[in-house]
Amino acid sequence: MAANDVAMATEQQADPKSPEVMSAFYSRLYPFKSLYTWLSHTPVPISTKDAGVPKSSTNWTHREFAFTLQNDAYLRYNSFQEVDDLKKQIMRLIPSRFEIGAVYNARPKDKKTLPASALQPLRRELVFDIDMTDYDAIRTCCTGGAICRRCWAFISAAVSVLDTTLRRDFGYQLLLWVYSGRRGIHCWVSDESAMVLTDDQRRAIMGWLEVVKGGKDMVKKVNVRVAGGLPPSLQSSLDILNENHFMPIVLEDQDCFGSRQGWETLLELLPDREVVSNLRKKWEDEDEDDYSSKEQSISERRWNDLRREVKAVAKGSTRRAALMAAMEDIVLQYTYPRIDAEVTKHRNHLLKAPFCIHPSTGRVCVPVDPKMVKDFVPEDVPTVGQLLGELDALGTKTEDPSTLNWEHTSLKPYVDMMDEHNRRILQAERERKQAENRKDMSW
């Protein structure tokens, strides 16, 4: 059988729910060393038993891992002395996925031997979770678990705003964005100042960042104005969304105001009865088939209708100010990041590890470059079947197929991205320790 045929046959047979498939993935493809460096903020030790080799940091030994087994059993409070211990446990359990939690004041695996409530989280990356289902009331192309490159644009807008805000307003630099494998994206912030945040501080950051609140319906969800204006940081986010995202996503591609339900929702978000009445009468009398034949999308023309109504209101009046504020709030409601607040607020919350396999799609949870997120295509992410197929195809050309790993597959660019992120973490850790040493010497 030709190498390409071998790869195709393996991909077709590779069920991500199969223990055999997942065993092959974990043993041959999962980048455990990269995971260790990322979580521990230290290079991988040769062996903690070797003289002169630093032992694993508590960032690793006191870190919680949780496993979801093939029968949906959920095992929490696991911890490991070395990265090889984690790999051995995974190879024994063959979980469908595993999750990462906080660094505790003791080893999580000792929880049952400790006094009640003695085990407490101390450190944890600041994490954010954005799920496409929270945009179901807006997107017109997909619903539920489905996602395509059109609705991915909402995720792209969210990453653009959140990445900029975290770097500009909070000074964070060590941000890792990871595609969830199906319909969302996670952000892990590894800066030391983020790692040590308390739950109260995380809630405060979430309160600062959360703009779109409430359920999945489309009632007004934005209420963030102070003395009638937006906070400066939110004004900057609005500028990003207005300049790069609202028109191409909401007005053009998704055509969110093209249907009656869509424009009725828009009118419900306006505070001026006269403007609402004028627009409703105009839009009810339109022939939509003729309307859609124009150069602009229906939504873009209706948005421009709204602009004209606002311009007709007296300049400097409170009516006009209220309408302009409402239009800004609509841009935020439709395009600002919809963050799962509970994931961010609590240090003991667990989040799926990078490079796991999503059991429904078979895709790998891979890092995403925030600068290139607009061009990221979820359907192009390698699947477990594809990767194993690549190994099998290469195995027909080598005397020892067991030497093949992720470096020989299409997973390599994503692991390289993680390792580059790890390089920045290690550099920041060296600089932090040097600064601490200088401070100690100054005394």
C-alpha cells in the first residue's frame, strides 16, 4: 500500500473515542515535555534523582490534574513528581481528555490524608474561555456546537480585543491562546503577577473586562457607561471593533439585521420611540428581494438608515447623545468578547490542557497566534486520525517507526509555537529571579 493510502486508511479508521487510538496519540504524539516547561516555568529535568539537577518546582509537583475517562468518570486531585509520572498515568488510564488546575499549598494527591479544607489553591494562570455558543443569538450561519470560518470571525474579534486589553491595560505579556478543538478558544496568562492573583482580584479583573452580561437572548446587555461616557479602555476596544470587525462581520457577512427578527432586535436596543417608529415603518414597507439586490447588504443599508435618523436629531441634544451611545452599545453587544466569567474568577477551576483531542471532532487543541487569528481555520486543524496516518505513512519508509513523533507530523508548527512561548516564560523567570537577587543584595 502506498504511503498516502496508508495515511488515508489510518485517518478514516481513527476514532477519537477509541482507547487504542488515544493510546497511540499519547504515546507517540503528545508533547509532554513542552507541557512540563509551560506549567513549571523550568526546563525539563533529566531526572530529579540525578545529583546537581534541580527538582521539579512546586508549579509542577503541587499542580492539580483531572482526567475524564472513556466511561465519563472524572478523577480530580491528581499530581505528579515528574513529567514521566504524568505520562505513565495517562498511558494507564487513556483518558478522553485531561484538565489543568491550580498550584496548591500541598500535593493535591494527598488531599484525603490532609485535614478538612487544608488543601488550598495558591497560584494559577489567569484564564479566559470564549465559546461560540454564546454568540448563537447573533450568528446566522451556525448554531450550537457547529462552527465555520464565517462565525469564527466573532472569535477573531474577541481575541483581538482581549489580547490588546490584557497587554495594554494590565501589562501582561505571556499570553497563550489555544483553540478548544471544536467551537471556542482559551487564553492562559502565565505572567508571575497573574499567577499570584487571589480569587477576589480575578473577580475584579473579570468585572473590568465583562461588558456583555446575561443569557443568550438579545435584550440589552451593555451597561458600562460612567457619567454618560465609556471608560477610556473600553473606548479603545470600541475603536478596534468599529474599525476592523463590526461592519465586515455583523453588517456584511452575517447580515444580522437582514431578517425581520434581526431588525426588530435592533430596534429594541434603541431608546428613542420616534426613531424606532420611523425605522419600523420604513423597513416594513420595503421589498426585501429588491433591497438585497443593491450593492450593500440589507444590514449595512439599515444601519445607514439608523445613522440618518440620528443625524436628523438636533446636534448637542440629549436625544442625539442617547442614540449615539445606543449605537456604540450595539457594536459592543454584537462584537465584544463574550467571556465565561466563572472560568476566570476561581483559581480552582479546571481547564482542558493544550494538545488534547476533542472527542467530537477529533481535532487537536492547538495554540493560535493572536496576530494571525483572523486567518485561522478550525477545519484545517489536524485531527488525531490525520496525525497517526502521517506517522504510519512515514513508518513505511523507515527501519524503526518507533522513533517517529510529533516532530514528523503537521503538529510540529503548533508545538514549535508552544516552545517559543515557553522560551519567553523561561526568560521572564530568569529576569524575575535576577531582579529578586539584586533586591536582596541591596539590603
